[in-house]
Amino acid sequence: MSQPRSLPQLATWLGVAAAVALSSSALWAVSSTESRAAVGADAPACATEDAVLTVEEQRIGQPLVEGGESAAAQFLRAAGFEEAVAQFGTDLCAAPDLAAAEELVVRHGEALWELALARAQGEREIGTIDRYDDRPLYWARLHMTRAVRQWAAPVELSVVQRNALVQLLDHASRGLTTIDWSEAPADAKRVMISGFDTYSLDQSLRNSNPSGATALQLDGRTLETDAGPVVVQSVVLPVNWTDFDEGIVEDAFGQVLGTGEDRADLIMTISQTGRGRMDIEQWAANARGGSPDNNRNMLFGPISRPSHWPQPFDSPEWIETTLPYEAMIAAGTGPWPVVLNDGICEWPSGTFPSPSAVRCQDDPSEGSRAASGPGGSYLSNESMYRSNRLRIGMQAWDVPGGHLHISALVYPEDPAVLTGPEFEADRRAVVDQTIALVAAAGAAAP
């Protein structure tokens, strides 16, 4: 999820900052009104009509093209996930109290993650859609979080308690609660990766994200390399500024950066970039650029600091990759070229926030203020920055870390079509090359 860098765009971001609070509150006012219009035909029997839904959850009933069937419903049916979603709704409606609801959202969240892994990795042959498809997990999760927001609980719930249930479900269905190296061979390198949800859904509801598909292909797998086995644990991150502010990146990677038996040998965040490119980002920038997330929220400025994880005393403006990029490039993977991607935009020392002072060049200058990294200033850059700022804060100096941007996909010409042979072959090629790069990085890790 990278962005092109330009001086006019950076100047525009400065103006966006002042309007963020107003635009966000206006968005939620509209969202609240829209969410009261209908519960949804596929909602559980215990759903209320006055729940406030997120923008993502409101997309559940939208079709790919006007007059068509809901895209979410098509993805659930194509993957064979309808029963899992329906059972969650049934069990939630039967929950007698908050403690029972807490147990079941974690259990069902983990079960959805495991179901998605089993389908992706060929352990369960369910559904008709390609097993490399990441989209059914996204839409199934949204059905389940919507059900929690709409749940007519038999006991009074505060906003905090309901939001906590949503977060427990969300984290469990993303792989955050099942990170486990216990079955890894003693001589294996341990690699922790993250992918991302689909995004840009206001452009098309059929968007896929090959980084999320890679995470599903790799979680729990052992990759055989000339340097020995590489065992991978993975999570899928949301495309939402709010979740990042709440510390989801740190919650994921903090589990494998401490000393002890759960420590990783390498961490890597992965996301999608432009077509035909595989970029190892040289720098992560302490900057947010203002582009809207999946809930249409926009933020501008430095990256927030979660209070519940160790952080450097001062957040650095720039963090350089420590991935073994030379080995990754030399691995000769294909079909796309692999490069170390440099090039940043900065405010030279003492010039922030002057729009006319922003300069773009290969590397940061001393004392500069970050405007964007080689991979932009969106959530992909932020995933690299947060995971590696945490790595520094936890003094995991011996654990290499960085970010890999992978090629975007080419979709079927007919906008009403979910998938097709050429699209599936293209995504498989991107994902398989990404897997090869993860193996190469893991093999080269100290």
C-alpha cells in the first residue's frame, strides 16, 4: 500500500490535517443514520436495529455492480464460509452473559482463522473459489463483528465492553492469538510476517490483497531451504488508522520480540504496491500522509506511540531496514524484479511545517523531519515503522526487520466477475514469489 510522492500532494496533506476532526465526525453522523435503516437480511435473529456500524460493516450488503447480489454474500458462499458465520450468530444469540460472549468471540474468531488457513493451504477442500483468495476471510470477519455490534445482549453492556468484544473477535480472526512456535524443529529459523486486508473498497468491492493471501499461505508452515528449515507465523493486519493507534501491530510483533523461547529470528511486514514491482523498503518514516483508510478516516502527522509496549525514549524520524536484502535479491525469484527501494521526502532540519521546504532525495539528511518513506506514508510504511520501533524498544538488536512491498494484481475486465483463471494465476505468481522471498530472508537470518 504505497503512495506516489509529490510536493503538491505533501502540501495538500498539511491542509487535510486541519479538517480531519470535522470530516471524521461528519462521517460518523452519516454512518449512524445509515446503520439504523436496516439490520440486514443475513444478520442474526438477536440483532438490534439501532447499532452504529463502521463503514466497512455497512459495505456488507453492497453489490459489485448496481442491481447485483451482495459481494460479501458471494464471497462467503464461494469459500464455503456461510455456515461458520451463521453458527457464530446463533451461538451469540444464545450467550447468557458477558463472560459467555467473551469466550465464544475468541473461540469463533480463532476457528474462522483456522478455517481460512485450512482452505488456503489445501488441508480442507471447501468452496469453489481459488484457495489463494484472501477476500472471504475479510468479509466473514465483518459479518461477525457486525453481529457483535448489533447483539441485543441479555445484560446491559457499556460501549467499552462491546468494543472490547469486537476487538477480541477481530484479533483472534487475524491470527494474533494463535502465534505458536512449539512445533518448530529445533534447528529452524523463525520468521514472523504480516499481510494486510483488502482495501480501496470504494473503488471496487472485489479487491484482493496478495499480502493477506501470502499470510494465509504461510502461517504455521515450514519452508525448506539450503540453510535449513524456516518456520513462519503470520497475521493479517487491518487497513485502519484506529486499529494502529490502539497498538495492533505492537500486539502482534511484541509476542515474538522478547527474550525466551518465543523469540523470532526475523520479522517482516508485507503489503501491496504498484504493478510489477517487489520492493524491499530501505526506510520507514515517522509520518502519516492523510490517505483514507477502509473506514474513510484520514490522519496526518507523526505516528502515535502505544502506551502498553516498550518504545524508544524519542521516536526516530527514520528507521532503516535490517532485512538481509542482498540475499533476497540474489535469490533470483520471479516473475517480478526485486530491488532495495530508496528515496524519501523530508523537511530539512528546522523547516517543518513549511510546504515549500519539503525535499525528496535518496536518503534522509541529519536532523530532518519525515514526510514520507520510499513506500509512502500510508499504513504499509507505518507497519514497518511500528514493528521496528518496537524491535528497538525491546532491544531486539539481533532480530532483522523491515518491509516488503509486492506487486498489485490485474482483475477481470467484467466488473461483475469475482474471479477468473488469469486473475487467479496472476495472484498465485505474486504470492509464490513472496513466499520464496520470505524463505530467502529466513535462510539468511543470523
